[in-house]
Amino acid sequence: MKRPVLLALIAAIIVVPAAAGLLIHALTSGSSTTPAASGPPPGAYRGSEPPAGIRLPAFTLRDYRGDVVRTSALRGKVVLIAFLDTDCKTKCPIFASDIGAALRLLSGSERRQVVALALTVNPARDTPASVRAFLRRRHALGIDFLLGTAKQMRPIWKAFHVVSAAETGNADVHSSDARVYNRSGVWVSTLHLPVDLTPANLAHDLRTALVQPVSAQAAVTIAALKQRFTLLSRQHSNKCSLRPESLDSIAVHGRLQGSCCSAMDFQRYVRQMHGLRTNARAPEIPTDPYDVPVTLARRLTLYAESITLNRSQQAAYDGAVKLSHEHGPCCCHCWRWTAFEGQAKYLIARRGYGGRGIAEIWNLEDGCGGSA
């Protein structure tokens, strides 16, 4: 996915009526030769390019050598982030080897401007000794492998929208990608196995991030997103007190908008929008967690009442409850809980989703607000 990702993302947003004309104009006025919304011209990055404006989450951790690493101190450098587990026998060894090889492809000057970080996804098993041995075997000692307790790492995993091995209980089952952030701390490229992660591709994207400026088109797109964010953050029809049975009293063309608990956060909003567009393979998944059509909410609520899961399907549902950040479809038993319970039942029973996939969707469509 290159330039079309962000345009498809925004075009799919159900526009707040008062801003429809301005948003549509801002998002569709560019031609096919317009620079990519995320900054560089089309094709500049070999990895897939996320929507503009997603920044590196802030955190402070110690690496396996005991040194403190603060993201606030990395400004001005290109940052590579990966999510690794020293017990993993499938993707993690390849990721470490490819990252190590990519760093060796950089010149001395380039290498001094790049920071490669690995975040543990299995704190109970990743120790300074196991990390050192893991990186040495993979010729990847150029990676700063960051450690922490599960309590320390949980909000960081949540900020990156990743599922950890600590949560799945399986060292080989966790989120895995390599993310490149430019000098301004903006996410510009994502590489996956086996699609596009190679040492050459990774070195290319690191070099590109070192030299690429942020385009004027990116500023236009961010402004459009911020306008929508501002409008939705002022809406209050999405309420914790709204019960599922009350949905019938709302106009058929009504919308449930805004945050039900904490104030909305722009960076989290952009990450949620990108994630939902990536997962929106079914009409039962909303494209905006803070703008849900009443018709969709009603339909999902009916699924909660009418769909009965068999034993294996119920196990998948229970697994999603365990893995999700809210330990269920929502933080409280409001209309969202019932609606997204129905959504999960439908996706499991009719579309074959597993517990991990449901948990990821629940996390992305969380409408409680906040900056996590």
C-alpha cells in the first residue's frame, strides 16, 4: 500500500455534514502526480506508508545493557522500531537478522543518524542475557533491545496497537513489523515478512527517511483530519448512559458521535482510523470509532441477541476478552458493549475470525477517548 492508503482511509470516512464540502475538496483535489500524503513522492518508500501524522509514542525504558532510552532524546534521528521476543522461533530471528544486515549497509555517517530499537513483547522471558545471546547469534548487536516489566510494557504495546506474546501466551504469536520514523518522529514506512522486509529494502527506507522532507500535501491532509477530529470531539451522542434498548428511539439516520468517557486524542484517533481501514474487510466494522451510524449499532445489537456460538467459537470470543485492552467489547456495559459483542459473534460465526483478530478490532474501535 502506497499513496492510496490515506486517501482511501479518509474517503471512507462518513463525513460530518457541516464539514463535508471542505473535507472532500481537501482529500480529492490532488492529481495522480501529487506527492504522497505521508510526505515523500509516490514510490519513495519500499515498505507500506501509513497515514500522515502518526508520531512515535513517547516512552522511557532501559535497554539490555542497562542504559536508559528516552524517545524525547531521539528527535532529529531516524528511528526504526521492531517488536521482538527472544523465545520466538519464526519471524523474530529473521527480523533481527535483516535489521542487523540493513544497518551494515548504511554508511558510517548514515548509521550515526539512525537508531534501531526492539521492544520486548515477552518480558518474562527476555532478559539481558537472553537478549545478548539472541542478538549475537543473529549478528544484530546494533539493535538496542529495550526491556521492561509487563506492567511497564502494557501501555506501550497499547500505544503502538500491537498484541504481545505475553498476552497471547505463545512466543511465536504476536504483532511483528518494522516501522520507520523520520527525523520529526513521524511514522513513514512499515515493512513485513514475507512481503517487503529485506535488508536492502530496509536500508533504502532508512536512507529515504533521512533525506525526505515533509510535503505540503501532507500538511493539507493532516489539517483535514484535524478538522474532522475537532468536530467529532465536540459531539456527545455517544454516551456511557445510552442503553442498547434506547437505540430504537434515535432517528434512523442518526449517528453516535464523540467520546463517551475521556477527551479524544488526535494521535490516537489517527492510529485508530488507519487500523480500522486496514481491518475493514466487513461492513460490520465501523470506519470511525467516534462516528457510528445508528443503523449499524442496531444491527450489531440484534446479532448479540440472535447469534449463539458453539464451543470453539465461544473459546475464540473468550480469548478476545482476555486479549483486549478493556477486557471486553467496551469499558462498561453500555450500547457499545452489546453492539460490539454482537459484532464479534457475527465475525466469529460467519466470517471465521479468531480471538486475536476480534481483540485487535475492539482495541481500534474503542470510543472511550484518551491518549493510550
